[in-house]
Amino acid sequence: MTVATIQLEQTTCWCGTPFALPAEMLNAARKSGHTIYCPHGHSVVWKETEADRLRRERDRLKQDTARLDDEIRAQRERADKAEAANKRLKKRAAAGTCPCCQRTFSNMTRHIQAKHPEFKAEAVNVVPLRSAI
């Protein structure tokens, strides 16, 4: 005579009644979304199967990846624009154009010190012109 052992797993109904079912049956119901019934006749349904949960998580991760890629692209575009603006300011400053008032001076360093003392030349890397005299 052989006696088969069945592993039981306990679960609880929404009404609060604990009950046990064979573990294989309970796992199959969870995976496939099937309905089981508690001893009082209430249905216990797993509306979201494991596959649904994994699919939702995968979709969320794809959306997060796409969002991060967009943010990286936007940051690179901003950095490129800032670099282009900095390059343009350097070129204009090298030609003697004041970055604050857009006028041309032969001695821009003296002009900036006198007229724009709050201006930080290091911020745009202004190259002072040498006097031609």
C-alpha cells in the first residue's frame, strides 16, 4: 500500500476565512487567473496573472528607458547650444566686441572694468585684446 502525500498551501478568502488547497492547484490558479472558491462559496480570483505582472513591469521599464534616453538627448542638445554660444562669445570678444553692450572697443578689458564691473569674464572665457599701440 502506498500513500501519496499532497502538499497543502494556506490562503485566505476576502471574507477572512483561511483555507488550504493543494499547492499545485493554488499555483495554477494564480498563474492562469482561474477562480477558486472558499468553504463558504465565495470566489477568489487572481485578476492579474504572473505573466500580466511581468508584462506590465517590462512595459514600465521600456517607458523609463525611453524617457531617460529623451532626457539624455535633451541634455546633450542644451550642452551643444551652450558650447556654441560660448564659442560665439569668445570669437566676438576676441574681435573686440563687448559681450554686455555689443559695442566694439580697442581696449575691451578697460571698458568692461569701467562700465560692467559686475560682469565675470571667466564665465564666458573672454580673451582680452592687446592694445595695438
